[in-house]
Amino acid sequence: MAKYKHYKLSNEIEVWKDVKNYEGYYIVSSMGKVKSLDRIVLGKNGVSSFRSGKLKSNVRWSTCSAYFNSFLT
């Protein structure tokens, strides 16, 4: 598992982990956030381009913990 940043928000520490079967593409936090990771994409014309990672959602962990737990490594 890769090392990711840990952020402390109020009294909770946000921990990021890889998403199972999508390692290197997406990470999910203990607070329910999903983020894509930076990557290099090969275009149709054969030119490589850099894509920045983006925050995909902001869902409270408690509402979907069973779903996310099934995808964590």
C-alpha cells in the first residue's frame, strides 16, 4: 500500500487508503471522500499528457462504510 497524507480535522484524523482493484487510480478516506490520483494518459494521437488527481465525492463515511469497506485493500 502506498503512503498517503493524514489530515487532522477537528478531533478526527482522515486516513487515505487504496481502493481495491483500482490501486494507483483511486483512494478513499476514512471520512468518505474519494479522490483520483495524478496520472499520465496516452492520447489517441500517441501523445502523453498529465492529468491531476481530483476529489470525486464527499460522502460521510458512516452512511456508506459497508460499501467502502468492501473496496478497501
